[in-house]
Amino acid sequence: MKRATRLESGGHERRIAAARSHPTALPATMIAALRVASRAALDQIIRHRARIAVADPEALHQVRVGFRHLDAAIRFFAAGIPKSDRASLARELKWFGRRLSRAREIDVFLEDVISGPRDKRTGPDIDTLERLCRQEQKREYARIRAVLASSRLQDFIAASEECLIDGKNLLFRSQAYSCQAVAGLMKMKRKLQKGRRVDALRHHDLHKFRLRVKRMRYAIGFVAPLLDRRNSKLARRMSELLRGLQNELGAVTDQKAHRDFFRKLRACSSSRFAGGDGKIDWRNVRRALFASRRKANEASLKRAKKIYREFEEIELS
């Protein structure tokens, strides 16, 4: 309880500021790498959550990135974190992720789909569609503000600090840190073998594959200071390729998410958005927004497969 109170009064922000004003050496152990990664992730969540009060999509994105970085750190360093602590933090991360995902889905739909070129035949319909999205966006941001101002988040931040940053119960071995880092990265790489047939994956599997790509890219950043010169150079190249792979896959998975969101809007528009918005020719709008995406998706998957082939050839040792 004392820790949560201190967080409310700004203790965490002051402590981070103090750490920045007295820079330390790069992490030299797995424990140090976990602590640096966890502190950076919590810092990102805390710094950006206040800006969500004005429904800032970029602030929401940065908060979600902070949660994802923390999740990736817990997963990568799992062997050194007590199982009970790991399970408790993972449950909370999943809960917060679900609460924040809907608003981000709307933000991306507005940016990627609604803000595109307007077909003269569907312009008024898309204007109406945008109003519906803005209404839903307003509702979701109200929910998010409550989540990010809650005691549940304060307790989660306090627990994360206690387990991952201040924790004295971490279980890492005391030697061979570079070997541990390399072994962890190569284990993640083996789990990405579905990339060989990325163009044949169903949406659910493609989404899971992209999440693994993202986690490995984060993990490389966590342990880069522990690697020797050769492995560090190779890991940087892996990270660049993973970023490209993530972007290509994102273009495909986002389109599926946009279509799903469009269907949800259509299904609930008559009941949730009733009142003076007019009618939408949904079929015509769907054709205008999505008809041209199939070839673009095929091209993205083709590029992703090419990137993966280069990534697969890199071996750390």
C-alpha cells in the first residue's frame, strides 16, 4: 500500500527522472537488462497516460507499446522470474490489453480507412460513417481514462516495480550472460519457422506470428548490450528485418481488423447510433473502402516471405 501511495504522489516519476540525470553503465547481466527494460516500459506508460485525457491517439499507442514491451520482457526473461509473480503480472497485462484495444482499433480505422481518398459516389456515406466512428471513439476514450486513472493500474505498476525492478527473488544464473541472451534469442527465432509459409497462414495464425515477430524485436533491444561484437551486429540486422516483416504483416492483419470493425459498426449502427445520422449504403461503402486491397495484401505477403528468408539465414553463436 505504501508503494501505491508513493506512485500516486509522483514518486515513480521523480525516481525515473533522477535515474536519467545520473546515467549508469549499460546492463551487464540478465537481471540488469530485465530491470532496464521494465523501467523503460513503465516509464512509457506513466508518461503518456495523462495525454489520453484529450483523446490523443498517439498517446494511446505509446501506452499500449509500453504494456507490450513489459509483456515481452516478462516473456523473454521468464526463466528468471518467480512463476507466481510472472503469472500475476501476465493476467493483469492481458486485462489491460483488452481494455485498450478497442479504442486503438477505432483510431487506426479512422486513420487508415476513413481518411483516405473519397469516392464521389460514397462521400456522404463515408462522412456519416466517420461520425459513427467518432461517437464510438468518444465512448471508448472515456472508458480508457477510467482504466488508466484506476487504483488497479497503480497496484499493477507497484507490483511490477517490486517484482521486476526492486525484486530480490529473481532466479538468473550468475554467469554466461551473453550465452543466456543468445540462447533466448535463438529459441525465439525457432518459434518463427511459420514464416516459411507466411503467405499461406490464416488470419489468426498470421496475427500470432506477427506478435512473435514483435516480441523478438523487442527482446533483441533488451539484451543487445550483453552480446559480443559479432552477435551484436547480426542481432541488429535481425532487428531491422523483423521490423520490415512486422510492417508488411501489419498491413495485412490491419485490413482484416478493419473489415471486422466495419461489420460490427454496420451491425450495431441502427441501435447504438440511432438519431439523425441518416442511412448508409453499406455495400457501396464496403466496396469503395476495401475492394482494391487484395492485390496489395498479396504483395505485402510476398515481400514478407522474402524478408523472412534473409532473416532465417542469420545465426547467432
